[in-house]
Amino acid sequence: MATVAQIRGAMLEEAVLYLLKKVGYKIVREPLDSVDSSDLQVNSSGLEVQGRGAWHQIDALAEQEQTPAFMFPLRLLVEAKCYPNQRVGIPVVRNSVGVLKDISENYFTKHRDVSTTSAIRFNYQSAIFSVSGYTKPAIDYAVAHQIFLIEYRGIPVIQPVIEAIESLDESALTNAGTRDISEVRSRFRKILEDRYPDDYLSTHFTESGIASIQNVSEHLNDIGGSYFGMLQGRWPLHLLTEEPLPPHVFEDDIVYCRLRGERDGNWRFTPVNYEPGQPGWFELQFFLPVELAEKMRSTWGDRELIARTKSQNFSFVSLSGFIGGIWRNVKIQLDERWLERYLRQNRN
């Protein structure tokens, strides 16, 4: 029987995959979805990826089709946790580390014979998505083992999605739904993809559950832009916008921006050459990487120190995604002139 945490986590994972697809990731639901299916299989519990020592159930798997030269194709192991009043702890991260290590080492076990070149070697990465943050031991362990932590807490554009998911409880599923969470995910996914009418949900969702799922779908469609970036080449960010990024602003590969933030970790990049209401205006909303969030909170009362911290830790973001229907890799650059003006204003 599915628990409330499992129901919410499954729906959040599907929402994350939906946003990953907008970025340009290919979602792997079954072996034939992948460029190489030799280490994938499907059983009664869902998709499995072969590791060195065992097969691992992976409910959310994505491949990046845009692969830079001299890099193996990327496979991303996705896990999402929706705990409204509880931070994600070290057991979740520890499990991700173990699974990632075993899967990453499988290639060498399968291909001891150096003449075997039929299978593709993947670069595996693991990311955990949360709506409620992470404990300090979980953060320390993730950083040590290069597990990426993404947090959605406080990002305005995705909050309605999270609230709709959190409204799901035991009464949201029928008896058939509580017995088969994989089918629940599948039906929700097909609704998101507009492949079936809403009454397709009725065998696995109750009336209240259908209302919540409709809200999730509606609010996900309100997110106009989904992009991933690396802050300073070190910290991953999921940047979201209400509208797609305006292509004419990104005719060059470097766009200069302001950086605004709140103490709770909700931050946004906005273009220096445009103001709200103008055609080139945008807000790239994101939550601070967890390590930086603590640093900013500890210095929040000192505006000049915060500005210096911005300059040192937020100077650029390498951003990837579709802009004007074309997959792009661009740089969001913190405008130093704007930062200096900001400092002068706060000294006076």
C-alpha cells in the first residue's frame, strides 16, 4: 500500500521529469527510449538499471541528448522527496551514493574484454530534488560524494505546483491506486502529456485526487521556462521563469544581469538592460545552493558583505535549455557595474 510520502514523492518526480524534458532531456521510461538499452530492463516494479552487483529500480531516469565533445553521454538518476515538514536526511543521500557507485562501475564489469565496443559508456550523475531542504549531515555527505541537491522551497513560480502535490493524501487514491503506485505515475504522466482526458484518472484517483492532479497539471503548464545551470561551474541550479526567455535578449552568448535575493533563499537574475514590463524583461528564479544559503544567512545584516559575497560566488551561471526553440548553452554574467552602484548606494 502506498504511503502519503510515496504518493507525493512520485508526483513530484513526474513534475521534475516534465520540467527536465522542457530543458532538453530525454526521459527514459523503458529500454527502447534509450540510445543504448543493453543495461536496462522492466519488471513488475518498473524500470531497472544494471549495476555491478545488482539491478536497481530507478523510477526517474533522464538522458541529455546534447553531449559536449570529449564527454560520455549523460544519464541522470532523479529522486524527489516531498516532505512538507521534514528535511531530507542522510539515509536518502547515502542510498543515492551507493546506487550511483554500483551503476557507474557496471560498464567495466560488462566489458572486461577490451575488444567489446558495442555498448555505450554513460557518465552517470545523481540529483535529489526537495521541497523542504536537507539536514546538515545530508548536505555534507552529498557534497563529499558529488550528489547534486536541488531545492524548490520559496521559488514563487513553482509554489502552486508544490502546494497542489502536498494536498494529496491517503484519500486521493482509490484501492487500485494505493496498490499500484507505478500505474498511478503512468496515468498522471499521460495527463501531463495531454494524451488522455481527465476521466482516465478515475480508476486510480478519487474525486479529490483528480482535483489535485488537475491543479498540478495546470500550474506546471504555467511555468513558461525551465533551465539548468552551473553556478561558478560548481553548484547546480534549476532556474524557472513564468515566460520563456526572450530570444532577442540572447542573441549573444553572454547576458549581463542583476542578482536579487531574499533571506529565505529565493533568488533571481534579471537583465540589466530591461525593466519590468518591457519585452526583454525576465526573472530567472532559483533557490540558493544549500552551502551558499547558509553563508548568505549568516551575513544578511551587512549589505556590503552580501554584495562582496555575490561578486565572489555568483559571478556567472552557465545556463542550458531551449531559447527560441533552439537548444542553447549561454552565460548569465553578474554585471559588475550594477554591483558597484549597489555598493555605493548602500554606503551613502
